[in-house]
Amino acid sequence: MFLPANVQTNIDRIQNRINSSANTLSSKTEDNSEKIKNLIEAVRLALIILSAVMLLLTFLGFVFSLFGMQFLVYILVITGWILVTGTFILCGIFLLLHNVTGDTCVAMNQWVQNPTAHTALDDILPCVDNATAQETLTRSKEVTSQLVNLMNTVINNVSNNNFPPNFGPFYYNQSGPPVPNICNPFNSDLTDRTCAPGEVDLNNATQAWRGYVCQTSGNGICVTRGRLTPAMYGQMTAGVNVSYGLYRYGPFLVNLEDCSFVRQTFSDIHATYCPGLRRYSRWIYIGLVMVATAVMLSLVFWVIYGRERRHRVYTKQRTPGGFAGDKPS
């Protein structure tokens, strides 16, 4: 109500952008997290099923070979070769994943250790220089301080004054205890400032002001005790939200801008997750190679055993005293 029209428009626009960005970031993060979890769960289930099928195939082939069920053995041999081929392909995929993971971890570590060197990640993560980032932080502090000063000016000169009824738009029958000022977190030189007694912090100003809001009539005049109309309270709440957002998240956004946050994240990933990820991916493809090789050797041994069994039966039939020799000529 008492803020300039351009300031109100800018506050509403910034608030909408902040809310939209926060909602988009939260939604995308949740979706990506869910997709990654589903992918990992699907891979885990596929590996378990593949291992179980391989073990079952090996056991059945062993049993069928012992009992001389050559037809079933041949069926298992054909099925086994298909599974072995698929397992080797899957092993190659995990080997590729292992190499990509290793190269990515090395690239992240090089980018963190050499922030001024041109690396492959520079083309993916365009970072601004430190001077530009600090200029952005300074401007965010200035906007925060100016918004707080503007709202305190409205509180001191309008809300906490008792104007006569003929004093135009500044009179709306305000009454009751004075509205506390907002604590400006910065001095005039933008250094950190300590709150004075009686001031309210940016993070709880809207809750503190809620008790000073009056009920108004159709023409905007307070009909109950209070020094803030609902319209004023809404505009000042929007201003507080923008000021608090810039004050609270401005340094974080600057860290995003100059990639300090990304460097710290990459450093944590390289130190915490890269060793385990590379180790476990190596275990997976080595395990797949061992399983595929074992099944492949089992297939070969089944065929050899089947041929040897038929050869023994044939030899026994042709040997004197065997099954064929007992028959009359």
C-alpha cells in the first residue's frame, strides 16, 4: 500500500521466481532421485535373477548329465550358450561403466585441484570469476538492506504514527502498541550488524507482525485494534520473504555462481563415493566374468561327458562279454 509500485512489482516478481525455482529444483531432485533408485533396484534384481538362473542351469546340467538325459543336456547347452553370451555382454557394459566412473572421478578431482586450469568440465560448468561473484553478493546485500530500510520507514512514519482522520491515505485508524522494526542484518557499509533490542529478525518478522494486523472495513479503515491492514501485512510479508531469501541464500547462490559449491561437492564425491563405486563396479564385472566362464566350462564338460558316456556304452556293447557279446550270433 505504501511501497512504490515498481518496488511492489519487483518484490512480487522475485518472490514468484524464487518459489518457481525452488519448486522446480525440489521436483527435479526428487524425480532424479527416484529414477536413480529405480535403476539401481532394477540392476540389483537383474543380477540376482541372472545368478540364480546360472546356478539352476549348472545344477540341472549336472543332474541330466549323470542320468544320461542327452536331449535335455543339449537343450541346456543351447540355453546356456545364450545366457553366457548375454552375461559377457553385460560384463562388457559394467566394464564400460567402471571405466567411465573412473574417468569421471579423475576429471572431477583434476577440476577441483586445478581451478584455473582448462579441463573437460569447464565446458560443462561455466563458472564466473571471483570478482563477479563478489559483486553479485554485494548487490544482494544492498537490495536486502534497502528493502529492510524501506519497510522500517513505512513502520516508523506511517504505521506507528497516529494521524488525524483528515490526513489522507496515511490515516486508517491505526491504534495499539507500536509495530517493531525489522533487524537490518547489514550496516551502511554492508558489514554484519547486531540487532538492536526490540527489533525482530527477518526469519520471524511475519509471525511477530501478525498480532498487529487489524480487521478493516470496505474502504480500508481499521475497525479493530491494530496498526497494519491485511493489505499492508501482505506486501510487507512479501518484502520480508525476498529480503530473507537474499540474506539467507545469497551466499549459497554466489557459491553456485563461482562453482565453490560444485567444487566442494565434487571433492566430497571423490573422497567418499568414488573409491567404493569403482571397487564395487569392478567386483560386479569380475564376478560376471567368473560366472560366465564357469557356466561356459560346465557346458563344455557336459558335452565332453555326454560323448564319453556314449563312447563307453558303445565300447561296452562291442566288447566280448558285454551286452552285445551275450547275444547269440
